[in-house]
Amino acid sequence: MQQPSEGLHFGKYKLLERIATGGMAEIYRARMTAAAGVTKPVVIKKILPGYADNSAFVSMFVNEARIAAGLSHGNIAQVFDFGEVDGQYFIAMEWVDGHPLSRVLRRAREKGLYTLPQPLALLIAVEVLEGLAYAHTRLDERGRPMHIVHRDVSPQNVLVSYEGQVKLVDFGIAKARLAGGGEAEDTDVKGKYAYFAPEQARGRELDARTDVFAAGVVLYEMLCGRLPFEGRMEDVLRKVALGDFPRPRDLNKDIPPALERILLTALAVEREQRFRSSEAFAEALARYLHTAAPDVSPRARAHFMSYLFEAELVGDGRPVLLPREFLAQMARWTNGPAERRTPRELPALRDLPPPPPSVPVEGRRERTTQPIPVVSPSSEAPASERVTTQPIDLPRELTASEDPDRGTTQPVDLPQELTAPSAPPRSAPPPMAPPANVAMPAALERDVTPFEDLAEPSAPEARARLPRRVMLGAPVLVALMAMAAMLVMGNTGTFSVELSSTPPGATIRVDGRPLPSRTPALITHLPADTEHLLEVHVTGMVPWSQMVRAERGTTLAVHARLRPRAAGASPPGVLASKQGRSPPLQEAVMPAGRVLLSAVSHSFRVPVLSAAELKLDPSRTYAVRVEGRASVGGPAQVEQAGYYLEGGERLPAHESFGLLGAEERLVRNATRLYVFLVDARRDDNQGALQVRVRERDSGTVTTLRLDAREHALKLSRSDRFLLRGLDPATTYEVVLRDSPEPARTRGFEGGPVGRVLGLHGTGEGPDDAAGVLELLEVGQPVRLRGASWLQLAFPDDHLADNTGTLLLEVAPVTPPAGPAAPRAPSRLINGP
């Protein structure tokens, strides 16, 4: 096809520049000429010629035009025209002078910001949510709800202009009940799977709360510097279904608990536990932003874009104005504890000294520069930590290229001369002695291992680390430009992996071959046409492994979270391999034999919106009990409730949850108390329980109202274990035992959990009938009768640190033939 050089006519449009080419369509920057010579910049999206006859894709393309053409909102890119030229369908839409959020995040990383400043991230998220709220509530011409669901909310489909505007684009896979059409029945899995909601991953019917979840994933990525769900597609979809992702504050300690609760609500596995709408999510963020950063202005988005893309703007002859007030805000927003930095992070704005005088550029009031780390001698810190920054303009050639189709950075592999230096040839001149205050960029100081060099180990001097000092001035510029050229030429057919671990310093094997470096490390020159096995090991920890594969030129960020091996645990690979081949059952029917209850697969997240909650002082002790009765739809009334405690390291796992009844239960080392009922059908619930929380020293009593409808949790099938087929007329003995690797819900430091929350009742199961709560503990047999099913699950606030299993045995009680053997005492519980 002809490429537009000075303009290719396409109907009434002139195609000026191809912006991107996807799998089935291509996008052009274009100009429309109207009457009297009036022109307007637009974007043309048109089907590739090879897919013009693909009826399914054409239908989806027309669907996008129909939906988007009817949307008119400041946070949605406007569609002006739809038609056909020479057999090619096209959409003409608003030109947004800026970049996708995906590229904004990449450029921020290049500038040393691996998480966006919180106020700016929230400003962007609020704008995205307002656009979604408009689309979700759109009516057709007859006043009927269109039920539009975007289904592909991701950084690639969020545009941020240089003026600070935020626009949502690409309704290509959105679904809606269009005017004159029936309700959409399409439940195909479409979109970018890393941003899927649980119901989307399972191929179920979607609604507006699906977009709420995806917007939460985008906000998580902006605040934490990584996606909540990472790995191979099948692993990601499993984690999405389980809600298994690191808690935001585990990745970024600068995230306040209030903001984390908002984010976790948006990322709830069950739709009923999320924000009811995009508008509610946006309002929660706006209220928090007004309290946490009342001085932030939407104009800060524009200044941030100018800061990130200064080189492009100045190169186009457009002045960059960065007020001192904004620079002061950036320094304040990015000033946080050192622990928040990722291993790959470069120095950020907070490390910059006051900028030195520079040559003025016409039309500019302030000048920002790309920081290069510089070693400053200090007697208080070791040499490896004495790093400050000095602004140095990087050459344009070092800017990473971009694949417009995938929306991913195309980083270039480090040349062999930099990654694994060998002895210089005899004819080479001796190296120059560098000044004492200069260091290589932090990205080059990491352990960098080219995969292709692992076959033949080099000499000891070839494995030496790079010199930390090089000359400033012209030699630096020449070297950097030469390196960039070598990087670009050497980036064919391979990809890289940024591998980090918790704890760091782990040994690495790639495809069975050991690497000389330890984590964190950058592994380069991995062939892109095959999968590779990464293995990470630390003595005394359970080995970690993962298969990786990526397109050429990309860089994967992979983090290995290793867990300590419990004393007396099975040898590596015995129990774990069994579980790997046979995932824990979600349901079983009597007789079930021994069942493994998994702290990962059978855990549910306690949602903040569906539980009564109270903030506590971890230094104080409280006595908690419940009063009154409530109905959960069955004939019997309930007089007890479940509880969950948030707390620090001093709160052990076996005290983090349990049951509350008429007797007082002591609570220590907790920062927040959640109280809840468990019932899948809340509409027929009635009444409320009163939760009395007495502070023991002062005697102060606080009362919470536990409403049977508002505070009842529904457990997903993926969050529990359900045993069916019990005979209500038979008495069963239920026993929990520790497995070789005991269940843990608060990491290794929190100790074994040793208990599980149960629900039992009659009827088909917990989705159709009410049940009675019960707490089962290891080594305390329970006799159960009058029940036809038993549900078991671990309450938790996040699943990232969960490991291990408990063994469940359920057997009918038979009269002994002779004298009864001594056994542990058991208590008797009756079904409803």
C-alpha cells in the first residue's frame, strides 16, 4: 500500500502520517478540508485491505462506530464520521495531541519515576472513570439504557494530551444494546487479559462493574509501578479469578491505607463487593484527593506531560513552560522512603539538586533535564550508596522506540562490550583514569548477563563488574551515542528479562544453566522464538520457577517471591508437584476421603464495603461480643458473626479471624476490625446484631450495627471449598490436621493459621440456602449433624503471602464394636 509522504488522499481526507498498525486496522493522522478552505486535524482508523472481507471484524468495526458516534463527552474521543472509501471502512475521530497512558508510564520510568505521583495518577483515573460513567449510563433515542461496557480499559486506550486532557478511546470490542437491536449475548473473552475482571476471565456476562475493575487495575499500575496480575496467560487468568495479587502497600509503602482500601474495593473479586458504578469509584477518589492534596490542579497533568516529553515538544518548536510551583510539587510528591524504589529504579526528581544555570531556550521559562547519577564522596555511607544526581541532557538517539501495535517499549539489549567486558586487545589504548565523582547510569550498574554468553564461561576478569566511573563531557556523549547505535543494531530476535526477588541475592538458572549474577539482574539476548525456564533459589527457601516468552525487543519485569521452607516439610517438588499437577478441589461429594484445604485457592477477600468496620489502636486490648438476633432467610435466627482483623507483624495468623458470640473475645495488636455474616441471598435477610467493642483499660464502649442485608458476604465458588452429599440424619466427625506444609495467611512470620471458617446448612448448597457459621480448628474434632453441605474458607485481606494447606477429614460416626479407644474430645454442633 502507498505510504503517505506529503499526503495521500482518502476520500475527503488527506492522510499525513501513519501512527500505528494493529492486527486488523491501521491508524493515520489526517486532515479534513471543508468548505472555504477550513481544515481540521483528525485521526482515521481504517480496516486493513486483507480484512475487508472478514464479516466478523467488519461487524465489530461497525459496532465501534455506532457506539462511539453516539457518545459526546469530554473524556471520550469524539467520532466525527464513519464511511467507506474504495471498499475500506473507516472511522474519523478526534485528534488528541498527546500520548497513550502506556507511553506516559514508560517515559516516566525512563525519567526515574516508576510510580506516578499519587495526585496525578488519581487525576487521570478520575477522568477515565467519568468517561466510563457517561458511557455506562447512555440512553438510546427511545430513552432505553444502552448498557455500554467498554471491556478493554487499559493504558493503551487512555490518551493524555499535552494540555492535560484525558480521553478514553477504542470501543471496538465494547458491547451494548443498540437502538433497534436486541440485548447483546456475546460472552467471548476479548480484550487485554492482564486487565480482565474475574467475570471476564471466566467468560461470563459483563456489566459496568467489569470496567470498574479494569480501571482499578490501571490505577494500581500507576500507583505501584507494575500490574497486579503478571505471568503467562493461564496463570494470570487464575490469579484474576482468585483475586490473587500483591497488596498495593506491599509494593509502595507511600500509599496511605485509605487509598489502598479504595483500590481494593475496585478490585474485589465479586461484583457485588466493588463500587456500584464508575461514578461511585470516581467520587471516592475525588474525596480522597481533596483531602490528601487540596492544592493540586488539573493543570498539573499538562505540566507533567511537558516535563516527560520536553525533548519532543522543543524539537517541534513548541515552548515548554514549567512553573516553579509545579517543580516544587513534583519534589514534594516524589519525596518518599527509599524502600519504595524498585530494584530497576533510576534516581527520580526527589534526588535532583537545584538545576544549574543552562543556556536559555527561546520561549522557555524553566528547563528540566534527564538525571545521570553521580557519585559524591561521603564518610557516612559506603561507596555503593553514595549516589547523588547531576542533570545532563541525554542525546535523542537514546530514546526507546515504540511498537504502535503492541504499545510496548522496544528496549535495546546492552552490547557485549558493556554487559560482560573482557580483557582489552593488546592494541587497545589503556583506559583513561576517570574523575572520582562520576558513575555510570544506574541501569548499567545492575548485574547484566547476556544469555548467549552463558554457554562458554568467560575468564574471571571477564566477569568483573563495570567500572563505576567514566569521563564527563564529550567522551561521555560520544560513548553514549555509540552505545545507542550498537544497541539498536543488536536488538534483533531477542528479548530481555528484568528479574528481581524477595529476598534479593538469589541464584539464577536459565534453561538449566546457572548465571554468574544474582537477583536483581538484567538477563539479555534471550531468543524470542521459544519459551525459557527461569529458576530462582535461596538456601532455606522453597525454589521458584516460571516459564517466560516474549516478542523480540521487549523487556519483561519478573519478580520471584520466595517463601521459607517449613521445618519438617516434604522435599522440594513432592507435595508441591502433586498440587501443581492436580489443583486443590473447589467442590467434592461424600465420601471425600482426605481433602487438602489450600490457603491460596480456598481464601476469600474480606471486602470493606460489605462488612461493618471499626478502626482500633494496636497498642490497646479490646473485648468484643455481639448482642441480639438476626435472620439470614432460614427458619432459625443467628446470634453470632464472623470477624477479621487487620494488623501489623505482631498479629499472628491464628488470631486474625474467628467467630463472635455472646461471650467477650479479646482482640490485640489489631488496627481494624471487620464484622460480617455469610449469606449468598441477602434480599430476604432481616434484623441486625449489635457488636459491642469495649476498650479494657478505659472501659469505653463502641457499638457497631451489623445489618443482616448490608453486611452479609457472598463467597464465590473460586474462593471456597464445598463438600456436598452429607446426610442430615447422619452424625459426622470433622477433623482438621496440619499438612507437611501448614497453611499460612499472614506470611511465614505470621505463623500457621491452624483454623478455617465454616458454614453448614441444608438444601442444595450455600448459593440457595442459609447456613450457620462455625469455626474449625486443627486438632479439635467437631461432630456435625443435620447438615447436607459444608463450606470452608480462609478469610483474608490479600492473598499474596498465603501458602500451605490443611488436611480435612469428614467421616460418619459409627458405634464402636468393642471398648472405645481413647481419642481427642469432640464438640457436637447441630445443623439448622
